Amino acid sequence: TDLTSSRVRNYKRMGKRRVVFKLGVTYQTSLEQLKVIPGTIEKVIKAVKDTTFDRAHFFSYGDFSLVFEVVYYVMSRDYNKYMDIQQEINFAIKKEFETRGIEFAYPTQTLYLNKSREEM
């Protein structure tokens, strides 16, 4: 009975694969840098053969990062090609961010220490 209520995917008939991912940049990223990120990602994806760019947007304010969501399609059903294309895009995004001084975020904590009056 579970099969009748669930969606079955026939990967042999699939003509393209959708890729959705999020990436986070540090809160220290300037507004000017934030504004170029969607276009930079679009340029990277469009430069890779057998891809169709859908969108890249500043998605949300995360706990430790400013989050962007990216969607594109790999125009092949071959899984190895799909993975190769994802890897190529990821390397290119990393390179572009390094060139522009944009830093990826990772979980961090900032501690603020106050000196007690006795130490002063």
C-alpha cells in the first residue's frame, strides 16, 4: 500500500537532473560582495557544458552564515557525468570566491571576556 501513495522515479527515462544546494558566507561579507554572488554563480554554471542555470538567491540569515540557495539542471541522466559536473561547478565557485575575497562560513562562536574590577 505504501507504493501506491509514493512517487516512483524511473531514472532510465529521466532526461535531466535537478541540483539544489545552499552555501553560506561569513557575516563579514560586504553588501557589495553579497550582491555579486548570484551573478558569479550564474556565470560559473553557464560556463559548464550540459547545464541549465535556474536561479541563485540570497536565501536567509543563518546562525553563523549568510545563506544562498542555488538551483541548476544537469542535462544528462548519467550519474557519473552528473557528479563530475557538480564537482567542476564547486571547484569553480571556490576559485571565484577566493579571487573576490569572499569567505565560506562554518560554525563558529565568539567569546567576549570581561575583566573583573579586581584585575584592573
